[in-house]
Amino acid sequence: MTMPISKKILFYFLLSIAALVVFAPALMAFVMSFMENKDIMTGTIPQSLSFDNYLKAFEQFPLLKYLFNSLVVSIVITIGQLVLSSLAAYAFVFLEFKGRDMLFFLFIATMMVPFEASIIPNFHIIRDLNWIDQYPGLTVPFFATAFGTFLLRQNFKQIPKELREASQIVGMGDFKFYLKVVLPVAKTSLVTLGAYGFLTSWNMYLWPLLSTTNDTVRTVQIGLKQLQTQEQLNDWGVIMSGAIIVIIPTLILLFLGQKQLQKGLTEGAIK
Amino acid sequence: MGYIELMGISKSYNKQSNVLNGIDLTIEKGEFFVLVGPSGSGKSTLLRMIAGLEEISGGTLKISGEIVNHLPPKNRNLSMVFQNYALYPHLSVEQNILFGLHAKKIDKEIQRKRLEETAEMMGLSELLKRKPRELSGGQRQRVALARAVVSEAPLCLMDEPLSNLDAKLRANMRIEIRRLQKRLGLTMVYVTHDQVEAMTMGDRIMVLNDGIIQQVGEPIELYNKPANLFVATFIGSPKMNLGKAVLKDSKLLIENALEVPLEQMEVPTSLQNRDLVIGLRAEHMPHGSEQHQIQKVEIVNVEHLGNETLISFEVGTELWTAKWLGQWLVQVGDIVPIHISVENMCFFDADTGCLIQEAAFSQKQEVVSK
Amino acid sequence: MSMTKPMPDALEIQEINFESVKRKQRVKSFTKGMLFLLPSIVLFGVFLFYPLFKTMYLSFFLTNARGETTVFVGLQNYIEMFTSPIFHQSMKSTFLFVLYTVPTTIIIALLLAVLANEKLKGIGFFRTIFSSTMGISVAAASVFWLYMFHPSIGFLNRILNLIGLESIGWLTDPNWALIAVAVTTIWMNLGFTFLVLLGGLQSIDSYLYESADIDGAGYFYKLRRITIPMLSPTLFFVITVTIINAFQTFGQIDILTQGGPQNTTNLIVYSIYREAFSNYQFGTASAQAIVLFIIILVMTIIQFKLGERKVHYQ
Ligand SMILES: Nc1ncnc2c1ncn2[C@@H]1O[C@H](COP(=O)(O)OP(=O)(O)OP(=O)(O)O)[C@@H](O)[C@H]1O
Ligand SMILES: [Mg+2]
């Protein structure tokens, strides 16, 4: 079925307006990151564009270090979440044992406890473990996720149970079946969850703010805040270049995995 | 002593009602044994209990003389083919076939050898590198069979393995599976809800309904001597024609509509003075060309099958079907003579549904064939 | 068939055997299940359930700067909290904030999703743009909007000046600050909400529309009678998530307003943070955390109850 041309034009018009409005703040920041400060201050059309702001940002701040820290933290959290939630989802789908339903309810209950409500004791736990300014302090608390478990459970449920039975008949154990069959078969949903986990960990704010006191493991989000508060001259070009650097990895990830994410999120959300 | 022995096997999922009840059964070594019954009758459940995939609620299960109730599937030395084939989608055909041998850590050399033999036998040699999704339904089916064959387990269980195939392929695979079983000397327990499959493949058949054994026997026996009304209507196509009947004077009155003379036949005392249901196979009601035992009926439906013609007519409130050999140019509304003889009738008790007396005619036939 | 019935006592011996085997198997499968779940359960225990109970415990005490309890004060923390005007302001702002953000986010995202669900050439590009804010972190988004709201060089005030209006102190005027933070939040959440709603729209079977076309139904009739009802599970999910997110807002506040002006943007999580980690009042901060917990708990339960009745599941 094809649309009449007039309707098509209307849709393109609406879409373009909407896209422009939605993307405007990011677009402006992007342009500003290449502008000289005096052009920004006066609001004139820039005479020349340059990478000076980026160079300055990297010179004045340990941005590379922050980026590296963020990368480590995000990857570790992602892997931790994938391992723990796939194990848990396996148990909820393929194993039958007493108390399983009760435990499942417990997982649902965790969705009702906001992390922010338990942040004070969490901070004290990390402090008492000497994990302040340490990678474990930034990562371990986020390994267990109910959302990830539900998403994978939904996916594992679509694996025919005859696959498990066929493997039982040849005497394959559960852990081996999990490794050799379930994980490869559910590869795409693992990738989806991984992308989502990476995205959210990269963008974490409150916890890294609390659990880092110096640059050793500080993530790039907190680095950006530092940049913004310490940039005395109010040099917006430098600040924006920092912000653009922060969002580039996640934007790339999002552009690559948009379709996957969309499917995965709806599946995990609805069923 | 049989190869598989079920003694008083029962199963309940919820501790209240039983899905299977008091199943006593012996399956011999090398036998092709078919479990047939309508949907929900408990066939799969029974098969899965033999496999060890389902816990046995009551009774004893022996395989080659040993009690195996408590053994996990892998210690029962059997293979199984599933309705959806249960192929691992991420593995190639070769890896799928070798999956079990790999899990059992069988020597690599032996794996290779068995793979080659099996692939050859099943005609899969060209497809070994493909993934299941790149195969046709029939080829997938063959991989599933190959997986059972390669395990060299003496007992093979199959749960409706052909129901996802089209009619023609199904007919081919029936023969292929049957040949394979004979060639390898496998003991086969085969579940189907298709009575044609059961009749054509089984050495013996067990008919199951509502978790209760209706009858166990050879295909011909089930056809000629159905133990009760359920088996009578379940086995055979078109299904056996039934009608309530009473003996009156020297006549049999069927559905208050048809009067069939008893002729010279002696009436056993077991048939007298009780409510009966008679059963008559479609092929035992030919066109009435001879001068005796002829009824006139009005045709309500005609089906031309090419080599034979199905003629339906009403007997009281029942719709009966007769099968005439050859092509008959008759039409709905025609009154035709039809041969209906007491000789061909099975007699059932109207209350219990159990067979009282089989058709006299089939008794004669059996004698001939023996 | 049943020619060799076992002797009665032999049968008994066997049954006892089976029972113990069954019990062993049950213990084994329980252990296995627990092994698979243990990592998650332990971490939930340590970093979620224990802290939750610890928070409740702390809320009945005064603490020192290290967070160790000093004096048991019973409900005193709660009483002080509920009589404190600052907390009242915080609750008021939080609920206003939810009211500002949730419906707006969902309506805009839904419009975008409906637009982007048309099968047009190049629609992928628009979808990417609309979902892009999902990849933009709180810190970056706040910095972007910090510029937009800048009193002198900011984009918004420049536009206002251009059309002859006076500048607004977006982040410094108590009447505007909460709205400014809300706008930032709506923009940030748009990407995620859009993506989920688009997914919901695309999972609606196209034959529903085709049969409506055959019946000659119009665009808005289809939207109202097919799209919205079929989308209701997704909408339900999105509403729940957006509400919960709104209650957990923190980063935007920290960068844009630090709770000011006059505490108008001192939303509950920021309030907890300030009370605990600037004022070291862990007791009162914990009492506030418990309030947050209860609000979210109640919200989730209400959503579930309402959702069960209203939502149309396939
Ligand atoms: N896991 C289960 N829990 C509860 N009841 C079950 C379970 N599995 C099967 N049943 C019930 O047991 C009965 C027999 O099921 P079974 O699968 O053995 O039937 P079947 O003869 O194989 O039917 P079909 O031809 O449709 O495959 C059915 O009534 C079914 O509802
Ligand atoms: Mg079945």
C-alpha cells in the first residue's frame, strides 16, 4: 500500500521538525565544541572551526584516564550482569526445585527497592570493605539485576524444552547444557542485554560520585561534572567538547544496536 | 520375560486425578510397538516415563529385567526422537548427530566411524556441514533419526515423529523407519495419534484412552476383534458403523429401522435378551446383487475415491457408510440395494461397550490365512 | 501380562528404596537450583535487602559522621522530618516534578513513535535521531541544557530577546527552576520511552490494520480503536518506569541547580544525598530514604492493581 504524495510530504515535514527539535541541544553542543569562546559569548556565526577545545580538554583534564575507567567499569558490570542473570534465568526456566516460585517472587520484589533508598548503608559497606576508589566498589553492587534476569528468562522460555530432554537422554549435565546450548542459542538477547547494561553503566552518575574521591577510578561522567564546575573562565567550548566525548561511545553503541535494543526492551517489558 | 515391563504404572501430575491408570504391559525385544490414542490420552506421558523424563507416580518399570524407576534417562540406554526433532539450532548436522557421543565422551575415532556409517545410511553425507534451519522438514527428520541411530542404543522411543511432515513424505518415512528398525533390530516404542500409522507400522498396537488401556494386539486383531466400542470406532477408516440392536423373533432389529434376518445362523445365548450394539465395517456392505440379505437404502452422500466409492445412508438416527469397490455412478437420493448380513457383524454390550462376539465371517478368514 | 506379581513384602522394600532415591534427587535438584541462583541472591542480599533493613534501622537513630549509631531516638527523625518545612517543600517539588514530566514525556514519545512507525524511505534515520537521547548520559544532557538555560548566552533567552521578551532566570527563578529541570528530564527520557513505544507499535499485527482498512476505517479511528488498546501493555510498562525514574532523579539537579533556588528543586533523592553526605545526618536521611522506598512500593503496587484491570493483554 502506498501513501498519496501529499500525505508523504506532510509526514516528512513533521518528522523533520520533530527531529530538529529533539536533536537541537545535542547539535548545538556539537557545533559549540568547535567554536571559539568569544564567538559563543557573543553568539555570532563562527568564523572558523577547530579542534582546539578538544585539545584543551584533554590537556587540562585526565580525560583519557576517565574514559579508560568508564570503559573498565562498564565492561565489568556488563559481563557481571550477563553471567549472573543468565545463570538465574536458567534456573527459573530449566530447573525445577522447591522454593523456586518463592525465589522468583524475591526477584520481582527487588524491582520495588530503588537503589537510591538504600544508598547510605551501601556507601558504608563499600567504605568498610575499603572499596572506595576501587573498581569493585563501582561495579560489584550492580551485578545482580532483576530486569536482566526477566529479559533472559523470557528468551530462554522460547527454547523448546525438548532440547533439554534430548541432552538429558545422552546424559549432559545442567551446567554443560547452559554453556553449550542455552548461551549460544540465546546469543542475540545476550548481546541486547549487554548493550543495555553497557549503556546504563557508562551513564551512571550518583554512585560514582559517591564512591570515588580522586582520579584513580573516577568515571568520565563525574569527570565531566568536574570539568563543568572547575572551568573558571566559563569556557563553554571546552565543556561541550568534554560532553561530546562522553556521549560518543554510547551513541555509537545505540546507533549500531537500536533495532536489537528496541526488540529486546519490548520483549523484556511486556511478556 | 519381555524387554520392557510395565507393572501397574500410574501417573498423576497433581496428586489428585490420574493421567494414567494401572498400566500393565510387556514389550518384547526387537518389537515395533505402537502406542495410539486420541489427543490427551496420555501417550506422551507414558513414553516419557519409560524414557525417564517424567517421574513415575506408581508401579514398577523394568527394562531388560532391571527395575529402572529411579534411574535418570542416561542410564536407561535408550534414544528418543521428538515431534519437533529437538535439533540444536546453533550446531551443524554433523555436530547434532555427534552431540550424544560427545557428551558421553566416546573415543574420537569411533565417533568418526559411526558418523560416516550413519550419515551414509540416512543419506545425509552431503548435508553434514549445514545448520538445521537450512534443511527441509524431511531432512531435519532424518537428522533426528540419525541421532537416535548413532547412539546404538537398543531401545528407541519416538513421539509422533512424522506429524510435522506432509502426507507424501510421511508415507515414505513410515516405510523408512520401519526398515531401519528391522535392520538394526531395535526395540521401538512409537507414539502416534494416527491410526493408519499405527496399523501400517506396528507389530503390536496398544490403544489408549483416558489413561486406560483399551486393547493390546496385532493390527489385524484390533481391526477384526475390537475389544470395545472405542477401539471399534478408533481403528479403521471409515470408522466401523454402529447401531443399537435387539434380537426379535428370528430377526435382528437395528436402530428400530433395519430388520436383518438371522437365517441359518445359530443365536448364542449370550446375545439373547440384552441390549446390543452391532458394528459393521464399511467394506462388508457391498452392493446387493445376490438375491438374499438385501436392504434398500436411500443414499445421502457419495464420495468417489477413484478405486472405490463411499456411500452414506441413514439407519434410524445413525449415518452409516458403505465402501463399494470400483466406480459407481449413483447419486444422492437414489435407492440402492445393499447387502447387510449378520455374518459380518460384531456384537457389543450396549451398557459396557465390550465385545461379546466378533464377526463370524472374520473368524473364517483367519482360519484361511493360518 | 501380569504373570509375576511381586510378593507383597518385596514390593514394600522396593518402595522404601524409591522414596529415599526420590528424596536424594530432590535435595540434589534443590542444591543445583540454589547454585545457579546463589550469585544473584548473595549480591541482592548484600547490596539491596540488607541495606534496606539497615536504612530502616538507621532511621531510628542519631549517628556520628561515620554513620555509626549513637542515640536511639525512636520516631523522632520521622516527626522532625514531617514537621520540617524544607521536607514539605521537597515532597511538593517531587510530586510536581512527577506531574510535569511523566505525562509530557509519554505523550511526546507516543507522538514521535506514531510518526516514526510509518513505512517511509529513510525512516531509520529519524528513528535513530528520536532514540538518540537514550545514549546521552545525565551529566552530558545536563551540561547541554545548562547552556540552553544560561541567563545571558543561553539559547532560550536569546530567542526570547529576539522576539522582544525579557530574559528568564531559568535556573535561578523559583518559579521556573523546577520547570527547567523537568524540561531537561523529559528530553533525556524521550529516547528510551520512544524506543519502547515504537517496539510496542511494531509488535501489533498488521492484519488488524488491514482488516480495518477493508472496513474503511479512518486514521484516527484506527489509532483510537486498534493502536492505543493494543499498545496498552507497553504504555503501562512505560508509565511505571517513567514514574519510578522521576522519583529517582538526581544527576540533573546536581549539575543544574543543586537543589536551589529556595529549595524548589530539592527533589527527594537530592535531599537524601545532601542530608547524608553534606550534613552527615544519616538518621534523618534514612528516614527520607524510607519515605522514598514506600512511595515507590505503593506506586508499583497501584500500577499492578490498576494495570491488571485496565490493561489489555493479548
Ligand atoms: N506437565 C503437566 N502437568 C499437568 N498435566 C499434564 C502435564 N503434561 C500432560 N498433562 C496432562 O496429561 C494428559 C495426557 O497428556 P499427554 O501429553 O500424555 O497426551 P498425549 O496422549 O500425548 O496427547 P497428544 O496426542 O495431544 O500429544 C493430558 O490431559 C494433559 O493435560
Ligand atoms: Mg503427545
